[in-house]
Amino acid sequence: MIMRKVRDQPRTTRQDLVNDLKRAGATVSKKTISNTLRRHGLKSCSARKVPLLKPAHFQGHLKFANDHLDDPEEEWEKVMWSDETEIELFGLNSTRRVWRKKKDEYNPKNTIPTVKHGGGNIILWGCFSAKGTGRLHRIEGRMDGAMYHEILANHLLPSVLEWPSQSPDLNPIENLWRELKVCIAQRQPRNLKDLEKVCMEEWAKIPAAVCAYLVKTYRKHMISGAQTVSEGARMVVSTRSIADFTPQASFHIKKCELHRLEEGPSETAVLTREQGLQYYRTMQTMRRMELKADQLYKQKIIRGFCHLYDGQEACAMGIEAGINPTDHLITAYRAHGYTFTRGVSVREIMAELTGRRGGVAKGKGGSMHMYAKHFYGGNGIVGAQVPLGAGVALACQYQGNNQVCVALYGDGAANQGQIFESFNMAALWKLPCIFICENNKFGMGTSVERSSASTEYFKRGDYIPGIKVDGMDVLCVREAIKFAADHCRAGKGPIVMELETYRYHGHSMSDPGVSYRSREEIQEVRSKSDPITMLKERMLSNNMACVEEIKEIDVEIRKVIEDAAQFAISDPEPPLDELCNHIFANDLPMEVRGTNPWVKLKSVS
């Protein structure tokens, strides 16, 4: 009966056969069925998928963590785990770091992973916990994003802003060993001794004393990552003079797509060491500033609308590098990065986000309304800044000052009618205006493919020339902006640019950003196209800087951001009697009606 059923229905499972035999009045085990089939050269299988991570593993790790919560960190060591016979430990066959109790055997029951582990309701902390190794947190119910970030803020080291598996570019511990990752993956060292050997072999160009120092202080990174990075950076930089570095290098950059243009921007970009360090410092400051804003928002210190710019730093930096300080710029509500590149300090930006008196707009503008010389915001109405930008370009033409205006908008605003009206007038009057669409792939939560019949935004000007640029490469953006500015200054009229970029956060702080795209997609962009990492690797690979020098810059930036955050929290809020000030630029004091006819306020210019 067994063989007849299997031959007639090849997809029959062992459980189907058990059920059939029961109905026929016979009871046979699955093992007996498997042996019968095997004797006839057939292999049985089960239709049920067995989970790779079994409940026993959760329970084992939970018990082990509870037993060792208060053990001193000296009793632990960090090792590599890649035993193929214990695949179920992590759910996939890959090399992962784990903590192992010293002198214990290499066994899952004696290890604690340093990654988030346990299906969303149990987190085991490893070397990045500020409160010791093996810290355990039980989450009641389903853990959401706010709860997750609250745990991060309360328990991670001050030098680590995000969970390391999500933000490797921001993790000083991971960055310290970035150059060794390929070698580690290939040779799989199982202890610090093996790791030191790899260091010595692969870092032969760096003084041996430095390698020994890094390995010696490896464990210290668990509790003092920022301090160790700073000390290591100073030690290495002191052994090298500026003359040891390449002062200038040329790079091949991605070719731009053109519309109504015979020639486009150069495909070769020249970068000096000073420029590279400046670009890196500016972009990293923007990244850190936005992540600190994220943290303050989740602590309810920043309120209201807040749109973060992390991931798109190459756009702001490249644009600023390609125009003159006297040129003009106007953008939408994702404006923190442009406010910084236009010359406003981090302290003033952070204080404006928290609504304090020391903010760039005196605490009355908030996230979407920041201004500076030749920078006109920060505009909260979708697409409304584009005709304003065309008006600024008209003023430049009228005054004959040889200046241009950069008018930015997102792919979500690209279908607005006022944008096409601005295109029309700018083309008719040959205005010196660079219209830039920052295409970060999603308008709020809607992908460009679902919102636009034509996703070639650089061709939307029709009769206006257009360029499509890699917006994740600061050098590509810089060269394209230089080309566009020269085009406008030559009296040829406006030009439309599309910067292909990507934002890591959601549309705003109310958007988790993972309901319409996967975490894997975000991580893939981070790992392959991150603008800061791309610039850093170019400089390191061409001997324009050293790892330790970059680390020192990172430490300085962290201090600046922390100082700005403290100022933004401690600075007083603007008093009520200043609420209506600065309505007009130059005018006599005037009376302003309040929320009802009986409330009178005063406005002072």
C-alpha cells in the first residue's frame, strides 16, 4: 500500500501515509515508512519546514545569560564562531562574533551572540553594552521601533549611536578593524592570537608598534571606544608627516545621462587632500547631526515635523563644492544639511530644532524653516520653493551679478504644476537657475514607479537641457554642478538635474521607513553606495589620509555634536514678547493682533 500510494502520488508525505494506514486499520510509525521507502531506493521527506532556530536554543541562551549577568568582563573573550555543525545557532551558515566564557569549550551553550537575537522579544547585549557583558532585556509584548531606540539610548556606549549591525559606518570599534574584515572572513581566526597574526601580516606597511598597540587595547574598546580611537589616531598620525600623503589624485567618475546636451560634465574628477578631508568632515558632521536629532526626537526633546537627511550628504556637499558662496540656494523641508553647508553652525541648527532662543531662526522656525545668507530655507509647502527659486534667479539676472540660484525639490514634488510653470518662465527668460530633483526613490512612502508615469526627471524640462547624476558620489555631484553653473553663467538659460540618491530614515520621524521597503534594501545601499564610506575609501586607497587621521576627525565631530546637543537642551526658549518680532526686515515697531482681538503683541524688526 505504501509503495502504491507513493508511485501514484509522488508528493505524498510521511504523515499522509500514516493517516492512510490508520484509516485502513493499521498503525505504522514514520520511521517504519522511511525504512520501507529507502529499501526501494526512495527518499522520504516532510512537507513541514523545521525552523532553524529552535526553542531549545532560546532557552539555553536565556539560562546562560541569567547565570552570568554579573560576571566581570575580564572573564570573557570575543571569538569567531563558524562551526558548520551548529548552523541552528544563528539560523544561517555564516561567520558571527560571539562571547565565550574563558576556559569553556566551544559550544553554543557557552556563548552569547553579540547580535540582536530571539525573534524580537529577547535581546542579549555583547561588547557594545555600557552596563557589562551579557546584559539581558526581556521585552513585554511586541517590540516596536521607539522601544528599540530607547533601549539603545539607555544601554549602548556613548561612542556608539546605533546598533552596530545597522550602522557599521558609525561604529568606531568596527571601523578600527575595517581593513582586516576580508582577511578575517577568509582565514577565520578563532582567538586574539590569530587576529594579531593577521594584523601583522596584512598591515606590514604600518609600523609594527601600532599594530601591537591596537591588538593590545582591543578589549578596551568594549568600554572606551572613543578614547581608544583618539589615542590610536594621535599615535599613528604623529609617526607620519603631511609629506607622506598624496596631495592630489584623479578619479574616474560615473558618466552622466544627458538630455538636449551634446557634451556633459567631465568623467574625471581631481581631488586634493585638503578638499577630501573637508568633504569628509562636512558629510560626517551632517550624518552625526541627523542621528543626534533622531535621538532627541525620540526623547521628545525635539517636537513637531522633522525630516532627516542621512544618506543624501553627497548631494548637499557636492552642490556647495560646485557653486560659489555668493550663489543662492533654496530647498524643501529636508533642510538641515543645506543649512549647515551654507554656513550655519551645528549649535544653531540643533537649538532651532529644539525651539530655543539660540537657534538660527531664534527658535521660531523649527526643522523646516532655517535660513542663512544666500539661503532661503527650508520651505514647508511641497514644491512651493521652486517658483521662489526662479524668482531669485530672475533677481540675479536683473542685477547682472553673474550669480546663479539652485532650486531643489524631491521626486515627490516633481509632478507639481508650479514646477512646470517655473520651467516655462525660466526657459522663456533664460534665467540662471539650476533646477535639481533629489530623487531618493520614495515620495513619502510611495515609490517613484507608482507615482510617476515618467521617472526620468532630468527630462521633465522637455525644452530645457537635463543631466542625470549619481547623487551618492560627492565628486559626481560636484562636477555636474560646476558644469550646470557654467551653463547658466554663460547665458544659456536654466538646466534641470536629477540626483539619484537614497535616504536611510523614513520620510519624517513619524515614518519608520520599513513598511514600504525592507531593512535589507536599506542595508544593501549602506554597504555598497554610502557616500561617506565611498569618499573615505577613495582617500585611504590613494594614500591621501590614514585610518587614524579619519578616526581623529570622527572623535572631534562627536564632541561638536554632543556640545551642540547640550546647548540645544539647556538654552532657554524664546519669551512670549518676542513671538512677533522680525515680521518685517526694516520697519518701525508695530502692533500685532494675537489669537483674539483683545490680545495685542508688538513686532520689532
